[in-house]
Amino acid sequence: MALRVDYRFYTDVYGGTLPEAAFRESLPAALRHVKWLVGGRWPARCEWDEYKRAVCAAAEAFAEYGEGPVGGFAIGDYRSTQYEGREPDGARVATMAAERELCGTSLLFSGAR
């Protein structure tokens, strides 16, 4: 299937630099996330590259930040978070990255959720 997102597309077309193992590990979360982001809609053939690029962008975000909260630090038993207002998380970072790739396509839903 032409819509398959693989490491070769990630490096050759998207220009990603994650090691293959990190990309493969974050890919399932990225696929689920982009599918959720577009409301489960199947992209038109002319939007396949943008969809795959959005998956790659989300995979990079999940590889770097994980799916949980982002920010703060820990030293031994001491933990500090640096959140102001809404807590940032890997999913929010992945959403912003994927939306940049989907901008201009019919895949981004612009109504109320």
C-alpha cells in the first residue's frame, strides 16, 4: 500500500534523523495519534505524502518527549515540574508537529470537537 510509513520514507523524503529503532518504537503511537487528529478519515491520494509526513513529525515528537508530561527534572528523590497552566505533554507536541504537516489539506478538522 502506498500509504505505508516506513523508515526509508522517514529518512529519504521527510528528512528525519532518528535512529531506526527509535523511529520504529514511536511509530505505533504516531499512527494512532494522526488517525485521531484527522478524525479517522482516510486521506485523498493527493494528501498521502502530507499524511505520512504528519506521522513522521508525530513519531519524532513521541521519540523525544514520550506520551506523558513534558518538563521538570528530578535529582535523587527530589522532583520538580515546571508547568504553567495546562501541563505540556508529548501528545500536545506531536499534535502541533503533525498539524504543521497537514496544514492546507482537507484532513485538519476546523470545527468544534
